[in-house]
Amino acid sequence: QQGQVQPMSSLIGSIKAAAGGEILPPAQLCQSGGRYVYVVNVLKPNGQVKRITVDAASGNIVGQ
């Protein structure tokens, strides 16, 4: 994807830290608003699953 997307493997640590849980595979790469995002399910310590959206270029969480 021509440098527009970081591999998910390089973002896992920062996503886990920011989301406060374990990432459940598989993350989905989607296009949203002209940019690529990962849609990731995170298992929180209390057992809840939370879906977050991560900008695939910057690694920033853009939606929860």
C-alpha cells in the first residue's frame, strides 16, 4: 500500500497500551474517509470486548 500503512505487527504494543487490553485477532484493514484504518477488537481485563479504530498510517486511535 505504498507506504500509507504500517504493518499491524509494529502497532500492537502501542494499541495494547492505549486500549488497556489484549488484541483479539484478526484485525481488519479497511478504508475510511480516504485513509486506511485497522478495526481491532480488544479484550479488556474485565472480560468485555471493545472495538477500536486505529489510523493505519500513524497508529493513533481514532475511534472507540
